[in-house]
Amino acid sequence: MPELRGCSESDAAPLDSGLGRDLEAIADYLARHFPSFARTTIRQIYETIASLRSMPYRGRIGREEGTRELVIARLPYIVIYRIKGEAVEILHIYHGARQRP
């Protein structure tokens, strides 16, 4: 089973990475604007990312070479990741409506 880099296995905050910053920004925004959805949304994002351990190729081929994109069902978020050998490296989480670099 692939190793998942950029994400902790506990309910604690993700490891210090782009993923951690992205999840923190999403959680902060939701806590301010939609507090009743914040916890369940973050949990769904995390659980979807964790599923890449057993199904690393489930995301579509990404816009940038060597990446894949996993659209999170029923949420407007896209997880950008790459597979490196036996590891899945999470690069970013984008809101589907935002302009991506």
C-alpha cells in the first residue's frame, strides 16, 4: 500500500506542507463563514485524501505533467497530487472556483 506524504494519520493537523497550509486555510474560512460545515467538510477532505493509500490512481491525469487531480465528491475542492514510487505526495488542495497558478 502506498505511503501518503503530507498528511498525518491522526485527527491532528496535517504535517507541515502545502497540504497543511491549504487545509488550515479552508478550515479557517469555513469556521468564519459556515461554522456548521467546517468540521464535516475538513473530515471529508481528509478521508478522501486518505483513500489514495489504497487507490492512488483514482484521480484523473493532472494539468501539470506527472500530477493527478482528485475531485472531492459533493465538495468544490480538487486535490493535486503525484505518485512517487510507493508514495503519494499531496501537493495542494484548490477550490474549484479559484484561479490556479
